[in-house]
Amino acid sequence: MKKFIVFFVILSVLFVVAACFDTRVTDGNLTYNVSDYEVSLCEYDWDGTEEGRVINVPAYIDGKEVTSIGGYSGNSTPTHLVVDIKDAFEDVNEWCIGSSFYDVVDEVTIDFDLVTSIARENIELGTNKYYREVEGGIIVYNVNVNIVNA
């Protein structure tokens, strides 16, 4: 009987811990954190096209309402919407971590429109910067996301 109780307690703890973490779901260029309680858009992979600079956030994923963009993942880690531009530059292999050790030879801003009906207070937009190593220094890519209400 004692072994059964210990087994039941361990099994219960495992279920509670598993419920604390989100499942990541990718739908096209969008990646979501899906939990029992909410769906949060966490990443957008830009394909390099002009049309791809408009990010349309659907109201529902897998029958669950998309309630936030960025915010917190299931283990309570604060996150913001990540707009990943690296795949749009197929010929570039030299991405670097930061700019402090390089001369900045150019700076490019790429604007995106985020079309959503999610309330502004439920949207976390952080800084998305990418650094590409080129001869003589780096090019800094600043990703700017503008919120457009649907």
C-alpha cells in the first residue's frame, strides 16, 4: 500500500509539472505557445517577401483563442514577439551575436505590420536586432513592428 501511495504522489507531481509547460505549435510562419489556459504568439519567421511584412494573427489556433502576443511562456519566462529574419537571407551564413566588437558599416530598418484584434496590453514587443558580418564590419538589421488593429 505504501508503494502505491508513493507511486501515486510521484505520478501526480509529474502531471502538475507537465501542465506548467507550454506546447509549441507552428502554423505556417507563426509559432505559438499553447497551454491549457491560453494561446500566445511567440515567433514569426519572415520569408523575405514584401507580403510577408504583414503579420496576420488569427483569432483561434486549434480551437483555442489567441489571447496574447509575447508575454509569458508556460514556465513563467517573460518573452516578447520574436521576428526572425535570418531565413530571408539565404546567401548569408555570417550572423553574429552583437555589435560591440565590430564597426557598423550599415544599418537597415525592416518594418512589419502586426494585424491583430488582441488588446494592446496583451502584446509584448521587444527589440529585434540582427547583426550580419560583412567585410569591414557588420550590418545591423533593426526589426520594427507596428500594431494595426484588425
